[in-house]
Amino acid sequence: MSTRQHDELPLPDFDHLPVGSLGHRIRSLSVEELEHLMRYEREHADRRPVTELFKARLNQLRSGSSPSPGGAGARPEQPGPAPGGSPARPETSAEPVHPPPHGTPTEPGKPKANRP
């Protein structure tokens, strides 16, 4: 049986999920659903870490584990909102930098007006 239809996969957007988030996303799948994903993965990308993950989960399910509430609704692959504000405050800022009296390459030194 060929599993060429992306729309028929038990995990939406499976092709775009990072490998790191698959472990918890497949916990809720049955043996049949996981086998379906395994066939699809082997026919398309055939990523070794993904197939190893699927094999390990299939072994768990065949050894008596049951599908558990996975994270089908959770999306850990999407970053949360960025923390706002900067930790820098005026009291923690650096002292102002003044060029040395002899000058810098961009600001040459200036002679003193009252020098003998």
C-alpha cells in the first residue's frame, strides 16, 4: 500500500515538524497510525532519527503500552511570545567615553588656546 497522500496522515503537517517535537506528538497514535507514518517517512524523506523514534514507539505499543494523550494540540516547535523590555537601565549603563586629548583617527587632537 502506497502512502503518497500527505492529507491522509494522522499528524497534520508531518513533513514540517522538527524531529525533536515528534516524540511527544506520536504518543497519542495507535499502532496502525504509527505504521502509516512509518511507511510515509520511508517512501519520502527516510530520516533515520525519525524511523528509529517510530520503531521505539511501536515496540512500546506492542509490549503493552497504550496510546496516551500526546501533544496533538500543543505546538512546541513554535516559539512563544518574546519577553518584552530590555534589562538595561540608565543606572546600569556604562560611563560615557571621551576621546583622549591627543585625538583619535576620526577626531584629531585640538590645540589648547592658552598654551605658551
